[in-house]
Amino acid sequence: MARENDVYNNDQVPAKWKSLFSNDEWYVHDIVVKSTYGFGAIAIVAHILCMMWKPWLGN
């Protein structure tokens, strides 16, 4: 895949990642990372609530 024009089209990408990502790829990466953090936060809250309701470890 040629990336001649991507040099000018990656102004949203941090400097150290410009050789790897274009703006579109960075946008998708950002969505995936934020979705993973969101899923992790929801999972932690769900586990805490379940532990408070019915503890499964020890007494």
C-alpha cells in the first residue's frame, strides 16, 4: 500500500506514531482502545456489585 499522500493526511496522529498510522487508522485505533477501557470499567463495576451481593471468595 502506497503511503505517499499519508504524510500530509496524518495531522491527528502523535509524532512518534506517524510512520505507522494515517488519520483513519488512528481514529479506528482510538475507538478500539477507548472501547476496551470502557468494557474493562463496566466489567470491574459488575464484579464489585456481584461480590457485594453474593461473595464467592471466602466468608
